[in-house]
Amino acid sequence: MTSSDLWSEDEAQRYDAEESAMAAPEVLGPAVDFLAGLAGDGPVLEFAIGTGRVAIPLAERGLAVSGIEFSPPMAAQLRRKSADLPVVIGDMATTRVPGEFALVYVVWNSIGNLRLQDEQVECFRNAARHLAPGGRFVVELWVPEIRRLPPGQTAVPFVVSAEHTGFDTFDLVTQQGTSHHYRRSLDGSVRYGYSNFRFIWPAECDLMARLAGLELEDRFADFRRAPFTADSESHVSVWRKPLVR
């Protein structure tokens, strides 16, 4: 068991509808192209596979995709869409899947679900254990928006619309955060939900990768390979397991 929040049955059933923007072709297409290009013909493993937003399109391209998912209800939603895609229930810091993989990846900030630094370090080590020599570990992660915090403020909004208002609150000492969501239903009622995370800086990720024996190969601002700069709000980082240890 890890410190991650555990998605409930109700949350899993609503997930695809509430996060439909992440499955839009202009968002999902570049991610799948990027990951498929790195995987080549080799097998692929996704940490925090969820309902299969990325894994199913990769499998449809002929890749052998496996997954690890902490929430049984989320995995059940995936199996309703793709019964043949193998998923192991467990956490991404310690759970093992048989075999070696050309690519291991965790997308859309999910590594932050591990709320302890030690667990995040073990996630990198777990990725390295699963990789074949020369294989790659890819992390898609936001850059914390702490620069937008004036002195004394702890919250930053990330979406404000008639249907959805969301903001993050930060503890700058512990690197703990919470995403707060207020969603308006068709009947006018408002539902509140939240998720907890630990934010990580790109340089901290590089140190975790080094502890796992991985070497930084590339870093981009997004899956379209835009250059990563001081103003980038996210990064897609690629670490490689050396061919010879």
C-alpha cells in the first residue's frame, strides 16, 4: 500500500466523461505518436494505466501493452473497453509485471499521486527494473505553478468555467498539494471532489532517475516536442537505461 489516493467506483465511472478533453485527438494523438515512436516493436508498460486513455490506442497500433493500476474500479473500466489488455492491480512504486519492456511510461502528472519522496524514488527504480537494456522511461509532468503565488497565498486556479472550477493548494515546505474541483451538473447542483499529490521539479526527477541508474536522454515541453524553457508549464522527459552497466 502507498500514500496514493484510491479512486472509488463512482469516481471511476465518471472519469472518462469528466476528463474527455484529454482524449481529444489534438491532445491524445501527439502522446500516442511520441510513445509509439520510442517503443518501436518492443513491449510497453504503463504505470497508473487508469481507464486506458493512452494504452488502448497504443495497443490498437499493434504494440503489446501491459499496465499497473492502483484502483480496481479504474481497471474495471478499462477492461470493459479492452478485455484483452493485461492489467495488474498494485502501486507503481513496488508492483512487478513479468518480462522486460522497451518502454515504461507514466503520463498526465500521475507520478505525483505518490505523495512521499521515497515512493517517487522507488517508482523510478521500479521503472528501471522493468526496462530492457536501452529501454526508456517517459514521464509527463507539470511544472509547479509556484511562481504565480504572491506572498501569503497558497492557491492557484487552473480552470474557471461555468461547468468546472478547479484550483490547487500548495504546502511549499512539504511539497504536498491538493487539487480541488467544483463541477456543476445539468440540474444546477455542484459536486466537490479533490485529489492529493506531491509536486516534483524536473531537476528532482533527474536525480531520482540517476539513483535508479537511468540517464536523461531528452526533455520537451510537451508531446509535440516543443522546446523546454524556463516558461514551460509542463515537461515530457525521457530517461534511458544504459546498454551496458
